[in-house]
Amino acid sequence: MNIYEKNLKTLTKYYPRIDELIEDAKINLKPELEVIEDYADNKEIILKVKKDGKTFYLNGKRNTQEPAQIWVDSLGELQSNAPIFMMGIGNPTYLQRLVNQVEKKIVIVIYEPSIQIFLKFLEIYDLEKWMDKHVIIFWVKGLEGMDEENMKRIMVQLLRYEMLMYFRSLVLPNYDVLFSEEAVKFMKICRDVAKDQIIEYNTNNKYNTVVTKNLLYNAKYLCDGYKTTQLVDVIPRDIPGIVVAAGPSLNRNINNLKKAKGKAFIIAVDTALKPLLKQGIMPDMFVLVDPKKPLDLVSLEAVKTIPLLTSISASSDILQFHTGMKFFYNEGYLFAEKILLKSSLKIGKVECGGSVATAAFSLLYKIGINHIILVGQDLAYTNNKSHADGTFHEIMEEADTSNFITVEGNFEEKVPTRPDFKIYLDWYNMYIKGCKEQVKELYVINATEGGAKIENTDVMTLEDAINQECKKEINIQECLEKLSPMLDEKNREWAKEYLKNLPKDFYKLVINSKKAKKMYQKLDKVCDKKKIDKKEYQSILKKLGIIIKNIEEQSVYQLITLTIVNAQCILKNEQFMQEDTIQKEGKEIARKGILYMETVQKLAELFEEIAGEAFNNWN
């Protein structure tokens, strides 16, 4: 088997049918240039291209490695799953250096505008080690389906707003000359996708009050709520826990869950509720963490009384609809922590991992259940569907997964998945490994019967898993009924009074932000003078420091900072800004400070009103 054949086999492991696409393109190839092998001074193979009577080297003859190393060094430390977009593979030194130097798994998208260069690359360089280490997506002009429109779709999936700060792009040397039109289009697509993400994020989040509104409206449920750490006292550790997610394979084995009812602690994700209830299966608990989850997803009468594991920032509409036991955990919201700490219970944290299913798994592990069964946790498109039928639609639509990234499957060699599912899969692989190092008895069964392989799990059918693990009869509802709310009557009354005073706390924030704004305005006037009184300048900064400290010490201020997602003005560090002159420095501090404090004031006034609505008529 030569290198070309080996590379086709490697690529097909990750991208089904790509070998057929490459072979078809090879047969129908109409040469537009000439790709020639040459040798650098160090005997390394390099490529040069003849086009329109001119010859262009894709790598230097005398210095093949240094430019690529300089570029990789300039990237700094990369975040896991950081997206790197490269145009060109004719000089693989850049890819080689990137893959070898970056330890964290990243996503590398390579756009090659010439099928001829790509074919020559496949004949020379071995891909296997590179593909095993990182997610590498090849997008080759001339392969069926790999057009600009589909490229943009892939970029949109990868280039989410939260990843923009880790995004890097590169056009390899001479590609901008050889393929000037394609290079412009490539960079334009990168720029447009990034710009669209920023515009969408800013539009939705500049004053995105959804999370804060949820926090304020849901806070009252803490007074009669329960804490996850209480489950340790009532849930037996000699029964299995079952996490029911809403992956498409749930359609295959959902009825088997009836056999586990009363013999396990069954926790379902919110999207799995409708399919489960339709089959007459009542989970022992369900999980909700999404601030914008629509009520329609769970608006069944039976859902109202199912115990709920929830974030305090989750959809307030659903928490209002739900009337049963609500279990909370410590999330770091300062105003809520004051109430949670009044319970005198241990700090309880749940590692969310980005999804409701990972939160459910973390809860089971943290309360000491050592045998956990995963159901419907596909983390992939099984039968080209993203979720089980009956979740978002009665019959879920099939997607075209031909260009999706692929991962190792439970029953298939490779299964298609999308970037967010891949992140959850990576979390499971990391988390379960860490848990097993801490608790040797931890045993995880993946009874998904489809989807992606999760490391450190035993794969078996759900029926076999239930027969093996569900031996003991247990009534989870009776267990939970032994619990009392986390706050006693005295602390409950304190919490109610505390929450009713939150509008006053926001009003204090309004007053302090106005004071700070006036001080910034005073600083601005001082900096208008030709000769600045340095003593007055320092005095203003000192006074500002005191006011800002008062603002930051208020627990409700955190809700402001969570809302101003794009605030670049870190006020306590502004005094260390460096400009050419003290006037310029002071003017810039004042300009940012005034804008920031105006925003703080507006949000504090808005949240004062929301808190008033949430608590004023509350009994």
C-alpha cells in the first residue's frame, strides 16, 4: 500500500465516501496548472507550481521550517477545540508544526483551492498521525459538495462567538498570488462569519437580560427548594443511576426502561420527557439548565410534579409551570449564594459539561452512585437524525451528514457528528477518566445502542444492562419524601425578606454609578487643561477607586457584569493604562468610565424594576 492509498484509507475513517469523491475528481480532472516536486537544500521534498507561464515555490528552498515555526509560535496558547482556518496544503510544514506543537485537541480547517495540489500532497505526506491527534477538515475545491456555500455552513458551526477570541486564520505563502480570487473569497467568508456572529451576539446580548431576569424570578424557589447534597442522605448507593438523554437511538430501546423503573434512579434530560411520558415511563427526576428552553418542550401535566434538578438561571417560565421538588446547586451567583449558605449544608456543585445530560451524570457521580447507565447519549447523528422522534418534532428530519466530521462509533466504525456534540463527547471522555481515577469502583455502561463511543465505558444493550444492574427494588419517590426543604422556617423568612430588599440594592447601585460617572466627568475636565494638576488627578482616581470598590462589593453588581457581555472596560485596572501623555491617559479613562457607568446605571434601573415585579407581590 503506497502513501496515497494509505491516505485515502485514513481520510475515509473520518469522512465516509471521501475516497470516492477524490477518485471521481481525479478521473474528471482538467489540469489548470502544473505541480512539480523539487528538493530543498536539506533534501526535503517541496512543491512548486507552474501557472500562466510563471513558477511559484510553495516552500523555500533554503529555509523550509522557520517561517512555519514563527507562525505557530505567534499563535500563543490555544484553547481546546480552537478553530484554525488555513488556506493551502501545498506547504504542509505549517500543518506539521501546528499538529506537533499543540497538545490540546484543536479543530483545523484546511481549504485547498486546487485539486491537483491536494492530490500531489496525498502522494507524498502521511496523514495518519496528524488526523489521530486533532480534528482536521479538508475542504477541497473540485470535490463534490465542497462549494463556498457549504464551506460557510461548516464555518458557522465552528466559529461560534465564544470561540472567536481563539480563532486563527492563515493563507499559505504564494496562495494569495496563485489563487488571488479564491484567497479573497476565503478571507471574506471567514470575516463575514465572524462579523455575523459578533452582530448576532451583540444584538442578543448587549443588554441581554434573559439570564438575569430568570435569576431574579427564580430566586424565590430557593426559599422552599432543596439542595443536591441532600440526595446523599436518601438515595441508596447500591442501585444504578440511569441518565436518559434524547439521542436518536432512544427510539430503539425506550420501552426497555420500563423494566428499570423502581430498580434504579432514573434521571432524564428535559428533551427526553415527551418521548418517555408517551411510553408511560415516569423518570425519577429531570434536568433543566437552559435559560431559553421553551415551555412547549415540557408542557405536559405529568411534568409538573416530577422532581427537578435545575440551574437558578434556567427558564423562569418552566420553573413557574413546575410545582414539584426543585433541587439547586452552588453556581457562584453571589446574591443566591447568601441564601444557599444559610442552609448550613455542604457546598454542592454539578459539573455541567455544556449539556443537561452531562449535568445529570455529574450529579449521580457526586452523590456517590458508582454504577451509571447511559441511554440515548448518541452524541452523533444516528440514522442521520440529531434527536429522538417526539422531542422537537413528532418525526425528526434526517440531515445530510456526508460532510460532517466523524468519530468512532459504538457499533459502527465511524459515525457523523457536529462540533457541539464533539465537545460533549470530549467532556465525557475527560470527566469519566478523572472520576475513575478518584473512585476505582465507578462503572459506566453505555447502553445507547448507537452513536459515538465514549471512552472508559462498557458497551452493551439496555436490556442486558438492566438485567445485570437492576436487582434491588427501590421507591425513589418515597426516598425523596423523607427530605425537608434546605431552609428551616427562620432562615426561610430571612431569605424572603432579603429578596424583597433586592430592589433597594439595585437602587444603591444606581446612586453609586451616578457618583462614579460624575467623578469621570470631573477627570475629563481636569484633562482638558494644558497643565494638569497631578495631585488633583491622583485624588480623583483615588476617590473613583473607593466608589468602584463599593460598587463591586454589592452582590447584585455581579448580575450587571454578567449582562454587559462585551464590556472591555475593567475599571479597577484602568489606572495602569499607558498613553503618550497624562492628558491622553486621563481622557481615555474618563471616556470609557462614563460610557461604562451609564450602562451600569441603566441596567441597575432596569433590574430594580424587574426585582420589584418579582418580589413586591410575593407572599
